Amino acid sequence: MSRQNPAQTFLIEAEDLLGKIEEISLEVRPGEPPGESIHQLFRAFHTIKGSGAMFGFDAVAQFTHHVESVLDKVRDGVVPISEDLINLILRSKDQIKALLDAAQAGSAAPVETGKSIIAGLNALLPDQRAEAPAKAGGAPAEPGPAAGSGPALQSYRISFKPDPGLMISGTNPLMLLNELRGLGACTVVANAEGVPPLEELSPDQCYLAWDITLLTDRGLNAIKDVFIFVEDGSGLSIQPELPRPAATEPASVNKTPAEQDGSGRELTVPPEKAAAGRAIAGAPCTAAERSAPAPVPGQAARGSASGPPSQGQRDSTTRVPSERLDRLVTLVGEMVMNQSRLTQVAAAAGLPNLSGPVEELERLVAELRDNVLGIRMMPIGATFSRYKRLVHDLSAELGKEIDLVTEGAETELDKTVLDQLGDPLVHLIRNSIDHGVESADTRQRAGKPGRGTIRLAAAHTGSNVVITIQDDGRGLDTEAIRAKAVEKRLISSETAMSREEIFNLIFLPGFSTARQVTSVSGRGVGMDVVRRQIDSLRGSIQLASEQGRGTTISLTLPLTLAIIDGLLVEIGSDQFIIPMSTVAENVELARADRARNNGRNLVSVRGELVSYLRLRELFGMSGDGLDVEKIVVVRHGSERVGLVVDRVLGSHQTVIQSLGRFYRDIDVISGATIMGDGRVALILDLSGVLRFADRGRRESGWETKTMQTDHE
């Protein structure tokens, strides 16, 4: 198997770093003193700049240099943390992403946007002097301090013996040495004692070490920034010598001496590579920072911009393409189906010697299934963090003050579900910002804090995950919703509706209570799309609201879309699967009980009246059914509904198969599975079944007391 392209590795890890930059930036508050968050931002931009230059992304390195310069001044306390600074950092993150995308696509980079951001960054500097634009292939040169002024020069002795595998990860030691030269007068002597005999040489290993003398006024922290990503596995010693006053600075301080190896021969370095390796120095570090390794945003970046991590870190995670995981899950699904067939054949054969191995195989397949599905489980926190930027930008656009609070970030969900959950959550959060949370003045007049809060939480509930989006805004106005529905002729003015039914009108296509169309909302597109997307994930959505107090939207989603536990039922000769996560209990329904209820579809379960649907009638299947049928009581949101079937056959490990595009409009079925005897069983979509039954009831004009009793 061929190694991954180092440039591709940089792009993957740059994406991680950019995500971390956005996350940290949104946590920083204007006016606070520079702390670890600013150091983390500096190091993240520093990594992107150095690695970008190393792998040929010169435009990224040149642009990032300006951001790094401003952050260096922030670390020194020269530039205060302000709202403008935070916004510029976020815009810089977007610009770097755009530059990387343009480089991959071979398209033109957004130059004008970059110039605008650089101008804004330079405006933050106290002297208002804009740095000269970077030349092609390198960052602008840094002026040396004037003689007789500025900080005192300090001499350092540096011993650097890199990890032998340093170059495998794409790091060139020459770039580090050139970066040191950017800090001041530098003498480098190579140590070749570790070079093995010729027959033992490996071309991808680094055997040299270097002894360096550096005269600089940039401080110890600037030197540590050069080696910050290659410390693991490398030998590094930085020893300060007696300081020298700035007035004695030699004329050669800005010259780049030739690098020499152990034999005294010159190793020439192209000027553009030397320029690309320069970095802005850091502020002096504290004693605690000198004694502890500095945390770095996106530790994965060490793979490309630094030497390899320690063995424990190297083996902790492995990147695997999602296509391979999908194929593995498919193979496990086929194994589960064949194991089910084998179990059925073994039971019919009645061979005692066969039952033991079949049971052991069943246990191993179940364990393999759980472990493979666990590989695709990912914490939802990465998805949640994306919406902090959305709330920050949109609240500023609408002139509101809103905080996003997340809970349950460690809750795990199948990656397939997470990938399809992004757009629905965007719609819901945008609606909460636009329709839910009021402006600061309106909130204060209502006795609320000026800053609104949107709470995004996730928690496991059985085999499901419940995601809630809660705001403390104005809540839903049932009268306004009903009036808009009557105006659009979605309902008649005489229709009796419960509070929950009025809330559900929001999910109808084209429905909107916005008084005017804006860039955020008002076109009636969004909530119906949300419901369709959640239904396609075999989930459900519920609304709860109190006027003046806020709104809560709950999304109930399955943990995985690949394999589920189901309840196998039968109607006539046809078999169906009901997701076990929705099943509450089973009860019997005799023909005499149906007659006593005068045709009303109600049954008493432990003193509670539960409405039920006869699936035989709902699906138009022939036959009258058995004298004693089974009612499978299922949960749908806060309601309990019964599904009447002929027989309950037991639990079944269900591998979900798609029905294909010809059957995509069938709402009551979410998929199918192949049984052990080769027959196909359809998987019921509970939400679709209930909507289908309700639609049939409304179209026929049949209003029963069943639903009224439920709502009461």
C-alpha cells in the first residue's frame, strides 16, 4: 500500500487546525488579558504557515504571516483583544480555507478578500504601519533593531538532534535552521557522528545533529517556537549565555551564514526557501511554560509539520477512509443475515453436534457487529462546535446578543446519521435566532437578560439519541400560527385543533409566520425540509413551547442506520419489522373486545386508553384477521399508539436494505431485510404509518373520538 501524499496529509491536518482556530476564537472575550487561548491561536497559525510553505502553499504562508504578526503583538500585550480582532481572526480562518480550496481546485485565489483582511489586521497595530506585501515564495523580511536601542541581545547555544524519522513526516531540518537564522546572527555546525556506514544508510532517515550558536534579541520563547513541533522524539538543548547589549550588535546580524557540515563544506540554501522558513518570534514565556510542553491545537498536525510523535501517540489513532468503513459494515450485515439463515437451518436439522458451534458463531458475529458499528460511532461535539460560528455571525447580522451553550458533546452517533444531520440543525438554529430570541431591548423590557441563550444538547435514551434545541425567546404564538394556516387555506376556521396539532402546522410546506422575507427566513422553506430529513433518518421531531418563555425542539434519532433490533410480526403470510426502540409492550385484542367498543379503535392498557390502528385494514390486505390478535404498543413522541397484527414472532437482528428509488415515495416503509428462509420482511416507518393513517382519516372526513381522547 502506497503512503499518503504528504501534501494531502497537510490538507487534512490543516482542516483540523482551522476548526480548532474557529472554536478557540469564539471562546475568546473582548477585553480579557492574553492567555493560553491566544498562545494556542498563535501556534495553530504558526503551524499552518510553516507547513504551508514546506508543501508549496506559498499564498497560505504569506497570508498567515500577517495574522501571526498581529497575534504576536497580542501575546506581548501591545494589541488588546477586541471584537474587531476576533472577527478578523475568524475571517482569516475562512480566507486560509479558501486559499487551500483554490490551490486544490487550481482556481484563482480570492486576492481582494485577503487584502481587505490584511488591511484590517494592520490597522490594529499601534504604529499603523502596514508591512510590505510578501514577495512570491516567502514572507517579508523583518527589520533588525536600531543600533543602540531596543532589547539587549542574548547569545544561545542550541544542540539539536532530530528524531531519525523526522523526514518521513515531510519535515526538512533545513527549514528549521533557516527559521533560526531569521531570529538573528546564527552559526550552524553539523555533527556527523551518528551517520552509519554506507551499506546501512536509509534514504528516509535523518542521522545528522547540529550545534548552533544564535545571537538574538527575540527571547527564549521565539526559539522554542521554532522547535515546538519537533520536540517529541528529538534531542533538544537551549542554553543562554551571557547577554550582550544591543549597541554591540555586529554588522552581520542580518546576514545568513553558509551552513557547514562536519567537513567544512558549504551547504547552499535557495533564498526563497530561506525566506519561507522565517517566523515571527514569540513573547517571553513564564516559568510554567518553560517547564511544560505547550499544548497545540490539532495535535494531528505533528504528522506533517513536525517530527513523528512518541510511539504511544503514533498508535493512538488511525485515519481510515469512510468508504472502507461502509464496505466493512455492509460485509458484516451480510454475515449477520447468513448467520441467521444458518441458525434456522441448524434448528430444522436437529443435530446436537451442530447446535454448539452455531451458537458460538452467533456470539462471535454479534460481538463483531457491535465492534464494527462502534467504529463508525463519533462524538457529536464536533458537529455542535460548527454552530458556534453560525450563532456568532447571524446574531451580529441581526443585531442580537446570543450565546450558544452545548451539552452532551461526548454523546456518540453513527457517522452516517451525523453527516445528514447538519442541514436540519442549521435550519432549526437559524429559526431560533431569527424568530425565537428577541433583541436586547425587547428582552430587557420583558424582564429578561439582554443576552439570549440557545441550548444545544444531546443525550442517549435507550437505543436512540435525543437532540434538543432550546431557546429562551418569545415562544410560539398559537393564535398567529392558526390564523396564518387559515389564511393559506391549510385548515378551515372551524377546525378544532389541539395545541400540539397547531405546532405541527409549522412543518407544512410553504408555511411561515414571518412578516417580511429576509436573507435569514420568511420564504416558508426550511421546517418541512427538516421534517423530511429527520423522517428519512427514521427519527421523529417534537415541538414544545410556552409563549414568552421559549421553545424546545426535540429530535429523536436512531444510533445507527445499518443494523437495528426489530420486533418481527406477521399479518397473514406477510412479515414486517417494527423497530424495537419504539416498542413498549404487547397485549392481546379479542374479536369480542372490538365488538364491545362499538367500532372505536380504543383499548384499555393498565387503566389507560390507547388508540390503535389495524394494519390489515390500513394496508388494504385481504382477510378478516384472527379471533385473537396482538396489539404492539409503540411510543411516538409523548403518545402511545397500538399497531394490530396477527402474530408476534419475536425479536430479530435486522440488517436494513434500501428498497431502491422506485419505492422512495412509500412513506410507511423505511427499508427491508432478508429473513433466514430467504423471504423479505418490510421495516415499518412508525412516523410514516401514523401520517398515512391521519391523512386517510382527514381525506375521508372521518373524525373519531379516538384522537380527541388522546389529546384530552
